[in-house]
Amino acid sequence: MTATPLPPSSRPARRLARPDGGAIAYHKSEGGAPTVVFLTGLRSDMTGGKALALEAHCQRRGQGFLRFDYRGHGESSGYFEDCVISDWLEDTLAVLDALSEGPLLLVGSSLGGWLMLRAATARPARVKGLVGIAAAADFTEELMWKRLAEDERARLMRDGVVHLLSPYNDEPTTVTRALIEDGRKHLLLSAPIAFSGPVRLIHGLADADVPFETSFRIAMRLATSDVEIVLVKGGGHRLSEPADLARLTRIVADLSDELA
């Protein structure tokens, strides 16, 4: 008797070996262009609702799809507190270079929205379009460092670490001095962002973590004139409700058709 194949979301992750001996866990579905690559948020992973909804959507369309975990996240190697923005950008570029071919449509959630912008400027010949979901550009500076109280800043500089309560995890988020200082190498909101393709930015008006104004700041810095911002009244940070997922897949489908 032939075994019934496991649905893609339940198959064991594949692993991309890294020079440091670690590995990036990923799932890949073959299909037509542009390949959709999902970039997760901070302390999130590739098994979240948005990633799986997009995977199923792309498979129905016969479109290529790729999701993965950064180092220190999900099934990938490493520890979160040992990683910085440069590491996660390096992981993203390694995945794009080693695991995909042809034109790409990057979909970035929160941290992933910052990384997709950096990846787009690093791989301009391949990245053709962007979809951001509460894109958190420059969050280490704007949403961490600037929001710390004076005593927290002093403790961070002295001890190299502070722990911030998170509404999404039982354990607090570890913020290291290295994360803040490395983040300053990748800040985007004070200079033009050299990307010329279409960009769609989705943001909840009730987002308590990343102000919706951040999407407007990103739009103003992008070189491209093809930018649309979708504001969701009552929408929070995650935007993972059924209506949110339907909106996301619709936007990705429309942009994919335009790029194809």
C-alpha cells in the first residue's frame, strides 16, 4: 500500500549548512516565478499562520515558495541572544542565493520587513517585488533603544543585556548591547532606499508594537514610485486572523501576476 504523503507543513524541515557549522531550517515548494520567500518576525518562526497560509496559496497556484528560520529561531541552530541583525540578514541572503533561482517576491513580517528591504538592495537583480506586514525597519533603534528608560539604557551599556516583557511569549525578550549597536549598521529610515520595484505595505492601525507611521516613513524613503499602503482599521501587530490572511494572499497573488 502506498503511504499518503504528508502535507507540506508537517514534513520535516530541510537544512542548509552554514560555514560556522550550524544550519538554517527551511521548507521549499517548487513552482513558477516569481518565487515567494517569507521572512518571519522577531522570535517568530516559519510555522506561523502567515507563512503556512502563503505556502498553501502558492501551492494552489503552482508558484514557488520558500520559508525558513533565522539562526536562533525555530528549528535553526544557534541561540537568539547570540544573534544580531547582521546574522539574520546573512541568513536571508544565504537562503536566497543557495535555495532559489530566478525572480523573487519577498514577503516580510515585522523584523522580516526590515530584512526584506536590506535584501532587496543587496540583490537588486533578483528581488522584483516586496510585501511588508507591519514592517519594522530600524526597530532596534526606534522601538528598543529610544523606548528604554534611562536606568535600562545604563544597565544595557553596563551589563550588555536587558530583558523586556513580551506580549507574545512567556519569556521576556533578551535585548543585547550587541543587537542595538549592530542594528545601527543597517538603519534605513534616514536615507533613500534604492529599490525600484513594486512595494505593498500592510499595517494595522491598532498595532501597539510597530507604529503604522513606520510604513509611511518607509514609503517616503523608497526610490520606487510604485508603493501602496494598506491600513487595517482595528488591526494589531500580527495580522493573522482569517480576514488578514485572505487580504495577504490576495495582495501577493495580484503582485505575483503583475511581476509574471
